[in-house]
Amino acid sequence: MALLERFVNRTDFSSYEDFRDHLEIRVPDNFNFAYDVVDEYAASEPTRRAMVWCNDEGAEKIATFADLKAGSDRAAQVFQKHGIRKGDAVLLILKGRLEFWHCLLGLHKLGAVGVPATHMLKEHDLAYRFERAGVRLVVTVPDAALEAAIDAAAAKTPGASIVKMKLSGARAGWLDFAVEMAAADGRWARPTGTDATQNGDPMLIYFSSGTTGQPKMVAHDFTYPLGHVVTATFWQNVRDGGLHYTVADTGWAKSMWGKLYGQWIAGSAVFVHDYDKFMATKTLEVCAKYGVTTFCAPPTVYRFLIKEDLSKVDFSRLEYAVVAGEPLNPEVYEQFRKATGLKLMEAYGQTEMTVGVGNFTGMEPKPGSMGRPSPLYRMFLARPDGTPCDAGEQGEIVIPLDRGRPLGMFLGYHRDPEGNARCRRGGVYHTGDVAWQDEDGYFWYVGRDDDLIKSSGYRIGPFEVESALMEHPAVMECAVTGVPDEERGQIVKATLVLAKGFAASEELKHELQAHVKKVTAPYKYPRVVEFVPELPKTISGKIRRVEIRQKDRS
């Protein structure tokens, strides 16, 4: 039986208003997800399916909660043996390997701080993380280039003595994680006294995507997993005994939204496809083969999926599909609905929190809208002077802090008092995202505050122009930015990746410009169009419009 009822007052809400006004999440004293969820299942239902894992080499495994308890107990022993104590930071670069879950849960049991990261980091990225987070130990997938970058970064980190482990294989100065795990006997007891975790202790640090500058360290405490009850149960609509697939590398914060916390509390197993390169055909294949029941992916993934022949895919076991990470273009929504019969339920959040705005279960989605605010956050849209916006008026998404820090919201930016002061000024948390709200209370994303284009007195959000462009069959991906212009201040520029079968030309450029003029206000059309093979993105897959702007200015 799922543990959900221990932590939530009810799930049968009659309306969004009922959900917003009456949801209660119970937070036990000294809650620790590894002990109070994973080990609880292992004790009561040891053979319950926790994970279905596969890779592109044909390997597959079903992991039970008893497996995860045993693996995390041994991992905690390994880390403790090599000097890791409560509060120490451990960097995990493990892609979709099963060992990621053993390691992260083992760190939770120790009270140490997990710092997940992507395998795409370079030497300077690693050195920045080692120094800023005070990393004491790193565990990585076997990768000679990555290992060399870690060695070089560790050597450049002043005063650091970093223990280095890789999942398998020998290397000078490194430990073999598999050998270490085999030597551990698995006898582990929950710490007590000063070694026990407290709810407000740091549990997890994610380095933010850094769309505009150096990544910030987003720290979450031990109550953070409970905030994902809303994510999994009321947005992703996972169910007891189901199989949920969130497409995300474990180095991205999105993996915390869909690969362990809320799903396991609600009783759903998680599906993990460990691959080196995303391929839409393979994703569709594994979803059908393993019987995924609920699916979550960023818009980029859906844009690739709808370009495939979806009529050949068996969607009979897929019950629900959601989307987040960037705004969803209505055209993508419609094409996916026609192919599958499923309405994509969009949501909005940040690394700093759980789902903040969403199309929650029971709501009728409006294509292109993020939905309505989560009961956890009481969000509203604010003018520059802090007063609430009227319906239809653009404003920054902010979260009131007058009742303290909401469940699921980050502790703060680790070791960054100035950043914390900026984002919490005026008694609210400033998201930096701009939206408007319609008469029904639905939020519509406009863009990051620093992405807005100010042209001839108009404020143009890149998303509205991108949505218009995405309706054209020639466009696979696009990014809209502002280009400095003496007469207008800025003019709109579209940077485009073309779909298969289309080639860049002046004729296509004029066709796209005319298309935008036809489907949205003519003043928003892109006066500049650039065709590129790929868009610059962060390591988590978000488009770096700032990089395009910097290139244009130079």
C-alpha cells in the first residue's frame, strides 16, 4: 500500500478551489526520505517494484525497495569509511546509472549533501563546483576525459582533498566504487543524537542552469521531497502500482521532480532509460515496451516526438502526459493530442522549488497556459512597485514569504547572502519570470524579465513569437531575442533550427515573417531571421538566449 496517506490529508478534491484551499501535507519531525519512505517500503513490502531500469546495450533490471535499501546502506558505509560525515558535500556524476539512487539515498542516510551534476561539465565547471560547494568526494561514471578533467579541477581547488571514485575500473589516485560496495557488509543503523538529520538541514544542492551568468547553488532541506507530493500526485497524476517516466538526466534538478521522491511516496515505480544520446524513436520504443503509464518531458522532447510517425506507436498503456521545463507551444500540444488522445498538462517551476503553477488533475488545460498556482506557494503577479497586477496585465511571478518559507522551496543560495537578499527583497521571493493572468486565474508565460524585448514602445515576450513560428512546419526549434536598433531601441530576431526537408533561403525567411504577421500582432514579427544548425543551450537543455544576444552585440 502506498505511503501517500501518511503525508497528505486527502486526494479526492472536487475542484481546483477545493484543492487550493484544503490541501494539507503533513511534515513529520526529522523526516528523512531514505528511512521514512524507501526503508519503510523495504520493511513492509520488500518485493514492491521501485524502478524499471534499462540501457541502450540491452541490459535491464527491476529494482525492488529491498534492493534500494541494501544498496543505499552499503553506499552510506562506503562514504563514511572515506571520511564523509553529516553536512559534507558529495558530487555525483552518474547519468542514468542505477548506482545514482544507491549513492543519493546513502548520502541522505548519512545526512551528507548530495550535489548531482551532468557528465557534460568541463574542467573549469568542475573546479567552480568543487570550490563553491566545498566538495569532499566525487563519484562518476567511467569516462577517461571526464576523469582527467576531475583530476585537473581537483588539483586547482585550493586547500581541497577530494576523494575520487568511479563506478568501475582502475585509475591512479582513484577508488573503484564497485569494489568498495562489494567490501561493505550492509549493516547500517539510522544515526541518533547529533548525527541524526533535522528537517532544516541541507540535503541537496543543485547548481542552477546559469542562463545569464555563473550557476548559483540552490540548497534544499530534508523536507523538500514532501513538496513533490504535489508534483507527482496532483500534476503528473501517478498512481499506486504505475510506472512513471520523466525524461531527465540525474544531473538536472528535473530528475528530482520525476525519478524518486513524489512518485515513490505515491506508490508508483519509476522508469529509467540510461542512454548516451536522446533519440525520439528509442524513447517511444521503450515507453511502449515497458508499459509506461505516466510520462513527463520538456517541450524540446515533445517537439522531436511529434516529428515521428506516432500512428505506429502503442500508446494503450499511457494514461497521462505532462510537460515542463520551458513554455509549451500550442501547436505541439495540438499535434500530440491528435496523435495520442492525451491533453498535455503543463506546469511551471524552478530549481528553487517544486511545481509552482500547474494544470492539476481535474483541471481543463488551456493550450499554452501554465495553469493555476499550487496550494503550496500562493503565487501572484506583481508590478515593479510590488502591487498585484490586474487580469491581463504582465507582471513578475512572486511568492509571498509572510508565513515563512513554503514547503518545497529552497533554503537559499548556498554561500550567497547577496543573491538571497536580492531574490527575497520586499517580503516576497522574486522568480524573475514574467507572466499575465486571465479572468479564469490561468497564468500565461511571457518570458524571463531580462529576455523581454522593448521595441518602439512595445514589450514583446519571446515566447509569443516563438509559439507563432513553431506553427510553421519548417521550424524544429527557435529562439527569439532582441537586437539593438537605433530607431526602435530593439528589433525582434528569430534564430531557427529547421525541420527535416527544409533548407534556408530568402524565400523561406520571408514566408516565416509573413506567417508571424498573420497569426499574431504584426509588430512582433522578426525583422531579422538567422538559420542555425543548433541553438545554444544550458547543460540542462534550456535555450541560452543570453548567448545569442552576446553574439549579436559582439
